[in-house]
Amino acid sequence: MGRPTTYSPELAEYVCKMIATHSYGLKKLTRMYEEFPSQSTIYAWLYDHKEFSGQYFEARRLQAAVLADSMLDVPDEIPTYEDEKGNERIDSGMLGKAKLEYEIRKWHAAKMAPRMFGDKQQTESTVTVKHEESIKDLA
């Protein structure tokens, strides 16, 4: 039996729930869960089913919180070793990998939920002009 290809609201909800509650992409989720549709099937559903498209992008937005939370654990996941003098050391290659992982998660979270995780604070300002004469005086 292969991966499911037929769209159903129940399967679509399951896919979106898995996306919203994991920090992984579709490729890894399809490897983790045999009942998960293939990436190409999910992309076809995005094209064919507008309701799924909305659910999917909301799940990705929610996933941003999972990604941001997982960034807190990245430093703890860097393996250390003891050198010949008994000092705790960090493998520089693993440090580079951790930095890359952190930056990818940070970028993704900022793009999917910019108001919550973006680097820049956006502000709106409005100007109300009460008299046309005021504008003419400025010209």
C-alpha cells in the first residue's frame, strides 16, 4: 500500500496538524509518518483545493512558534568533549552546523509570522489634514 493521494478534509486536517506541531519540513514529515501524503501530492492539493491552501498556510504560520521555541534548544544540542587538559570544548564543525540550524529556523519563523518573530517593528502613522487652506499655505 502506497502513500495516500486522494484528498479528504480529514487527511488535510491531519497534514496541517502535523505541520503546525513540528519544526520539520514536508520531506522529513513524509519520512516520519507512512500515512502522510508525498510532497508532490501535498503541493497538488495546494493548487487544487483552496480550502486546503488556507489551512496549510495557517499551519505554517503556527509552525513559526514551534520553530522559535526550538531555537532555544539549539545551544544545548551542540556536543562537547573534554580535551587532554580536562577542559570542556566544542567541536567547531558542530558549532557551525548549530549556527546554520538556528539561522534557518529564525529566518523561517520571521517569514511565516513577521509580526511576532520579524526583526523589524513596523509602525503605521496617519496624518489628518483638517483644512485645505493649510495645504495651500505649505505650497
